[in-house]
Amino acid sequence: MMRVMTSNAVKTRFAPSPTGKLHLGNLRTALFNVLLARRDGGHFLLRIEDSDLARNDASAFDAIAADLRWLGLDWDEGPGIGAPQDWQQSARAEVYTSAADKLLAADAAYWCFCSQQRLAELRAEQTRQGKAPRYDGCCASLPRREADDRRAAGEPAVLRLRMPQSGMLEFNDLVRGQQTVPADALGDPVIQRADGTAAFLFANALDDGLMGVTHVLRGEDHLSNTPRQQVLLRQLGLTAPAYGHLSLVTDEAGAPLSKRSGSAGIAELHAAGYRPEAVLNYLARLGNAGLDEQLHDLDGLARAFEPSRLARSPARFDRSQLDHWQSLAMAQADMASLLPALTADCLPADRRESLVALVQPNIRFAHELNDWAQRLFADELELSADAVAAIRSRDAEFFGQIDQALLEASGEIDWQVWRPRLEALTGCKGGKLMKPLRFALTGLGHGPALGAVINLMVPETRRTRLQRAAAMAGEADDA
């Protein structure tokens, strides 16, 4: 018996098939459905569409849940909440059979015995004539008794939905606006396979109707399914959700993202060190020009979300834009979330938080903290050719003078006071002072404020670096 869930609240859903890892286009769809639900104080459902048992991947289910949880896209209904028959298609076979029987009894569906060969020949002929492929209704007029006898004799058959043969089918797309489709252009879709399992179009729409889903944002590849699913739900006395169809997300070469092509997924971004808030803020802006340039949490993104402002043209994944949001997210990350990434043995325990605070504005990924720990505290510092050249642009006396001056300093160094002193002592100003000194101490020509670096470093390490630079400069002088 079918049970209809009713509610005045907005209810959205994300309904992936566990056939492989989710790519960024899938995750953007999930995010947009979460944002729509949150914006209107509604509910978000995670439904697993695993009725195609032959294609299911046993590991994909857990991976989908892990990806969503890492991004903070928690669900109000779905796995872990309620019985499987409330969110898992493979546990709902009786529901689909009952609905199929109802459609047959009302003559809203019929058995089709056309072979795959005939259907292939039909498609080829229609294509040759420049027509869009569609089923020609060959079995639509078969008497029900004849069809039942043929099935009883073992002849395989699929169940097709009987579509209107004239008129226009209309619906208002949440993203694309008013849509109008000639009814006779669609053909009668298969809703039940020959093995008795429910086809995607059937199970997907029926679950939306029975589960009280009010709004669905999904890929534009499902646009042609919408009028068929609306007819199906109307025949069953169920209310269809409001549908919105999102543009595809393409890779940097312009090809659509897909599971089968191995498009990068959340697990890879997670492993690379991207922060979930960076990924969320980037995905929220893919094909969505209605947001400002600030980093937001889910609630902030939801408040500004409006499906009608989403782009209808493909949205191209741009790694540099993702890196931009990663930099913003890293700059705003709290200390507690960064410290676990700091594992370098050379770093004194009492300087861990000070190091993070110093270099956080200069890093894109948390693991780079260890590189800075090595640069500022390790016994050995590897120098690049640029570093060697910068050091040898000064003489040994330059580094010796700075070393002696810092050795005589007591307490924390006030760089605003010490920089003029060092300029007067060495006779060098600006880049002529700062560049070789920075390279000598850190091996890099850029980074945090040099005075803060000097104060953070252990005096003995700082002195070792300056004495090494003096020796290298002396070698250049001798040469």
C-alpha cells in the first residue's frame, strides 16, 4: 500500500546512484538542494537510487555519505534516519510493483513486446529521416488479454507509460522558466524493465511523490524526463515537485564531468588538503552569479540562494578559482583545525601556535606548515640557486654585522627600530638589505614579516644561518 507523506514545508532531495564516486557536478547538485531547503526552513532528503543492482558498487554507498558529511551537507532524512524502505530503492520493490499494477488497471500503462533489434532499427530509421528517436506505439493497442497471455507464455515484455498523443505539456522550471513540449514528441517511456524492476524514470518520480518532495534541482540531462514524470504522477494521483534543471559542470578542457570519465571527486580534494568550506564556497558559485565575494557558511550561502539566478550555460571547473577560496578559507581557519597538521619534529612545542599564527596568511594548505617549520627551525636549510645568488650579492661582513647586532640584542626585537639600525650598520636599504637577509634565514625571497620571523626563530638557529651565509659570501669574495 502506498503511503503519501504530506507537509507544507519545503522538502528537497539528492538521489545519487551508488555506481561510483561523486564528482564535483554531483556535489554541486546536492549543495544547491541543501541551500534551497535551508533558505526556506525545510528538509533535505538523501535517497539512494540503487535499483539497478547490476551496476551498484558496494563501496560507493559509504563514499557518498562520507563526501556529503565532510562537506557538512547533513540530511534530515535518509541513511541512518528511519528504515531503509524510506530512502533506499532496493528496499522498495513492493511499492513500485503496486504502482505499476495501478497504472495497468487504469489503462495508463501497457505491455510492450518489441525486441531490442526492432527498437534499434526504429531509432536508425528515424535518425536517417532527421527525426528525434521516439517509440512509435507499436504495442499500445494490444488487447490486455492478449498481452497477459503472451507474458504467461514466457514472452519478455517491458511496461510503458501511456503518454498523451496531442496537445502541449507545460511546466515552470525553477531555473529556466516556462517550458512547453509537444506531447506527441515524447513517446511512451519504459517504466518497468522486463525483469520486473522499476526503471529510473518511474522509481525516481514515484519516490518524489510518495516522500513529499516539493522541490527538485537536478542536472539538465533530466529535462526531458520532467513532462513524462509529471504525467506519471498525475495518473497515480500524486503531486509532482517543482523541478529546476541545472547546467552541466565541465572540466577545464570543456568536457562534461562524469563518474565514468574519472572526474576528480571530493575524496581527492580532501586528500590534497582542501578545506570543506573552500570547496562549498567554490561550488556555490559555479554557474551562480548571485553571491558576493565573502567566505560564507552554509546558512550564509542559503540566504543568498535563488534558483532563478542560476546560469543556463555550462559552468567550467576552474582550479585557480578553487584555490582562491582555499586561500580565503585557510586565512580564516581556527588554530585548533590547523595544529593537527603540524608534525615536524624540529619545531619546539612552545612555538607551535606562534608558528601557525605567523605563517597562516602565507600558506594555501595546512601541510605547508611543516615546510615552514623546517625552514625556520631545522638544523639544515636547503638553498635554491636564487637563494645562493641573493646571499652572494652581499659580502661576508654584511652578514657578520647583522649576526653580531642581533646577538647583542636582548628580549623581543622591535623591527621598526631595528631595521633603521641595520640599514645604518650595513649601508644597505630596502631590497638590498631585506632580500639577502630573508634568503639567508628562510631560503625564500618572500614570506611573513621579517621581524616576526627573526623573533620566532631560536637564536642559535638564526645565528647558524647567518654564519653560513657569511661563509658563502666570503667564498664568493675569494673567487
